[in-house]
Amino acid sequence: MIDAPPQKVFDVLADGWTYSDWVVGTAHVRDVDDDWPRVGSQLHHRAGPWPFSLQDASTVLLSEPPRKLVLRAGLWPAGEAIVTFTLDPVGDGATRVRIGEDFAAGPLRWVRNRLNDLVLHLRNRETLARLSDIATRQKDQ
């Protein structure tokens, strides 16, 4: 639960330059298309620890402000994932954010086990905590 309305939370999602601040594993945002987060636009990033970080891009597949954003997140040669952010209003001014993530291509698609699920769950929980910090900090702006 994030103590900010859906539009404020979506505003953070719509600012591609903040992704490395809240998406766990994203080390650096190199460039963001001017029309982000319109369908087809891209965010160019590096993920993983230096000097082993990988350079790739994430592409918007669906954008329905302020309710949903779906990305194809690339991390080749490891693969790519479809990541869905769903924002539901709760009460007066709060948002329930759900992250759905499923590997869509590459070697990671075939590596599914309880340990990976646990690591992904913990990573996404920290991602949501960071997203909350940014959205609530911007709440009154």
C-alpha cells in the first residue's frame, strides 16, 4: 500500500529517469525516449553490479494512466521479462500497487524454482518500498 493517489504513483512510473532509484537491480538509466511511457517507447538502462552490468532497454507494451503499465524489460543475454504494474485506488488517497513479472524469453525463462521465486518476491517488495518512498515524497507537489 502506498500512501499516495494512483496518479501520483503513476507519475513516478512515467518518469523514466527515476527507474534506477526504485527498480532494484537497475544500476543506471542511460536514456529515456521523449514520449515515455507511450506504447512502443523505450527506457535504456544498465542492470547488475559494475563491471558485470548488462546494457539493454525496456519497452512499453501497454500504458493506461493512472491504472496500468506493462513493460517488456530486456536483460540480454539473460533474457527478458514482461512486467505489469497495476495501481488500484484504496480509500481516500492511497494506492495498492501490484507487480506481476514473468520471464518471456531467454535462459531465465527456463529457470523457475522456489529459490528464484523467493528472490524475485523479495526484490519486488524492496522495489515497491522504494517506489512508495518516491511517490509519498512527491505527494504534496
